[in-house]
Amino acid sequence: MEFLSYLISGISLGSVYAIIALGYTMVYGIAKMLNFAHGDVIMVGGYISLLSMSSLGLPWPLAVILAMLVCTVLGVVIEGLAYKPLRSAPSLAVLITAIGVSYFLQNAALLLWGASPKAYTPIIAGSVKLFEGQLSISYVSILTVFMCIVIMIALTLFTGKTRMGKAMRACSEDKAAAQLMGINVNRTISMTFAIGSALAAIAGVLLCSSYTSLMPTTGSMPGIKAFTAAVFGGIGSIPGALLGGVLLGIIESLAKAYISTQLANSIVFAVLIITLLVRPAGLLGKYVPEKV
Amino acid sequence: MARLKSKNDSPLVPMPSDAYIPQRDLGKTPVLEARHLGIDFGGLTAVDDFNLTIGRTEIAGLIGPNGAGKTTVFNLLTKVYQPTRGTIMVDGYDTKGMSTVQVNKLGVARTFQNIRLFNNLSVEDNVKLGMHNQIKYGMVGGILRLPSYWKQERIAHERALELLSIFDMQDMAGAKAGSLPYGAQRRLEIVRALGTNPSLLLLDEPAAGMNPSETAELMENIIKIRDTFQIAIMLIEHDMNLVMGICEGICVLNFGKVIAKGTPDEIQSNPVVIEAYLGKQKEA
């Protein structure tokens, strides 16, 4: 029973990682860049939802929608101001810029909202009790897993069946050819950032609801772990992000429970290193050797 | 299209008088007019003083030895490169400052010398990507599957199959583009370009790697496409049977400059062209 409860909390944590990992993986797939500021967009989403519930007194669904809107705009603005001018620059320049944007967001949050952790009231309280009260699953966990599944299905349909989704896949394969077919690559990239950032806002709300506290650095550790999850599952692949996220969540949760709380993070990253040694492109990634 | 200049108000240098277009296209705005076009890469002049007029329904050829700058001309016409000098008029509109996407919307589509399909997408989806700007529904409509989505997708589906049927490829619609045999990939590139609804189709070595019977079939299909869609086609090709067989006007490029222009007969007997291809004849 204990195992089951750790497993469920692992799946729930992993679902949050998966939602965040989607943002990394989509942006990487299309813009071929690592957006290290993605984790901090989660934190902004957390603050916006918290403030709109506590200061504006909005009900939580509205707060979530507001957070998604703000993060979408933020994501598009970051892309337009910081990354778009570097489209033809070496990838290292873009990477450094992304790290810069990450620190900028953290420090802006520090300035605006202070360094002290704020208490975050979960958007749904309470839990469901099973097996005569031996196993309790919080509603937040259930909501998290449910949201993750809904987002996955929506994104799979979007990229597989709609014209914008297919344009995104075309851009990820060959930007120049896509452009010559009349596809606006810049708009497609902005769109990817918009979707990724809206997802980050949802992840922010879910993450804060399960940890019940929020500070300017809240986003960075889950951000890095979600990035790990994206690489673990195969960066650029949407099902890979789901698989990597959930597996990582389960490994972390079980490692905390049965091995050591302090070592949990080390174990998570050790698993990543071992996976990459065996499968350099991640679990679901395709390793295509360069044709000579 | 508000920012486009009309053909009447552009203060352009006049076209040199050697412009050639077929008789039937006279009196109509040429689909393409390149005037004194040139591009430098650093100190190297890749193309210089390139002038060409293509009639509305002309099949034109661009030939020349390797490295003559033929693909560079295509890249200029599609704005992959912005020209250093000169003007490109498409359908009478000046394309100055336009991007690749804008020129494509104006009606210029192309294929590539080395095939560049979206290999992980299906054949049908490749064609639909060509039709990207003609399929109209929003993101919300797409995610929620509103009626607009189904209607537009059905139209796109039918049109894609119709275009594929030109090359008898409708049965392959569901296959991944990357899994097609080479010849079919080349044909799919043409279909995808046709999906953008062009008025000028640029084909970069369409017969490369094809055997003689495939080339013969391709020649028939190029003429069929021109007749069906009433568009102009310009092709780069090394297969002289194809070029001399279907092109009405031919432009010969060497070292980035036009060395000859004319009908296939004129080109074949032009000593300058023969010299460019075979080298100078020794004096006996």
C-alpha cells in the first residue's frame, strides 16, 4: 500500500515534469534551441495565479486562464526580443541568452514579489481515500494526471491533424523548404513559444498546488528536471516528453522513499547519464547517423 | 497585397530589348521579368546583369555548365538570397524587399536539386503543406474540431488527391514521403510546389537521376501541367533531350552571366554555347 502511494505521487510529479518537458521539447524541435528560461515562466505562472486568487479574488479557473494568458504573452515577447534577433547566430549565443533571460526573470520576480516564500493554497483541497483510508490520493494529484493526459491528446491531435501543427512539423524538418512553400517560419516559432508558455503556466499552478509554496527560484529545479525528462525521453518527441517525465517522477519518488531523500536528485541524474550512454538520442528519440 | 506596387508606377530601368516570349503570351503581363539582376558573395560576383522575361504560359530553360550560377538564379527569384543589384518583377509587381513567403504568395514555387521533402510526414500532408496558405481555419477551430476545420480539411484533402493524380500518385497518399522511391519523391516535390497555386513553377533539375523512360514521362507531365494549370514553368536541367524537347525559350548561363538566349534551334547552333560546354575549338 505504501508502495502504491509513492508510485501515485511519482506519477503525479512526473505528469508535471511531462507538461514542462513538452515546452522544452517543442521549442527544441522547431527552433533547435534550449530555452532555459522555460522553468522561470512556470514560476511567473505560479505568481500570477496566486496573486489573481489572493489579491484580485478571482476563482481558480479564471486565475489559471489569466496565468496562461500572461505567460503566453511573456513567452512570445521573450522569443521576439531575445531569441528572434539571434536566429542566424551560433547556437551557443542563443544558449547564453536563454540563461540570461532565466536570471532576468528570477531577479525581476525577486524585485516584484520579494525573496520570502509565499504560501500557495492548492486550487483544489482534499483527497480521496481508498482501501478503508489506507491509501489517500489528493485531488491535486488526480487533476495533475488528468490535465497531463488531456494536454497530450490535444497536442498530438494538433501536431498530427491541423494545418498549423503540420506547419510546425515541417519547420522542424526543413525551415528553408517550409518557407519556400509559403509557411511563415517566424510566426510558427512564435506560436510554438506561445503554446509552450501556456503549458508552463498550467504546470506552474499544478506544481505550486502540490508543493504549496512559491518563491522566485521555484521554477529552476523543476525546469532542469523537466529538461532532463525531455532528453531522457528523446528531445523533440512529444510522446518522449510524456514517457520521460512520468518515468523521472516515479524514479524520484521511489528513490526518495526507499533509498535516500538527499540522494534522490543524484539518482535522477545518474539515470539520465546511464540512459544517454546506452541510447544517445533518448528513449524514443531517433538517432540518425549523418550520411557521408 | 496593399504594399505591392502596381506595374504602372515603378520607375524601373527599361528591359533590354532582347526579351523573348512566345507569340501567344505577347500582350499579357509577363509572369517574370528579371532586370539587371546580380548578387555578390563577399568579393565574388555569382550572378551579374541577368535579364530574363518569361511569358504567362511559357516553358523556359536555364542551362549552363556546372557552377554557372543557375541555382543561384533560382535562389534569387525565390528570395532565398536578396539580390545585390537589379529588379525582379513577378506578375508585374516589384518584389523589392519581399521575403520568400511573400514571393511564394505572389505565385513563385519551386523544387530542389537535392530533394527536400518533409520525410516524416505523409505524401498527402506534404501536398497540404504546399497548400498551407489556402487552408483557412484558426488554431481554436483546429483543436476543437469545429465545422470550419472539417470543411477546410475536406476541401484540402480532395484538392491534394486531385494534384497527386496528375502523376498517378493518389494511391500513395498515406505513405511517408521519405519511404517513396526516388522518382516518386521527385514527382511529389513538383506536386507539393503546385499545391502553393503558383503562376511560375521553378524546377531545379527535375530529371536528375531518372532513366530515359522516366524522363520521357516527365516531359509529357511538364507539358500537361502547363496546359492544365496555364502556368509558366522554368527549369534547370542538364538533360539536353528534355531541354531541347520541351523548352520554348532557353537562357544559357556561364560564370554568372547570360551568354546566349533564344529558341532551342538557335541555342544548339550558337558557337558561344558550344564553346562554353565543350571548350574552344582548336584552329586547324
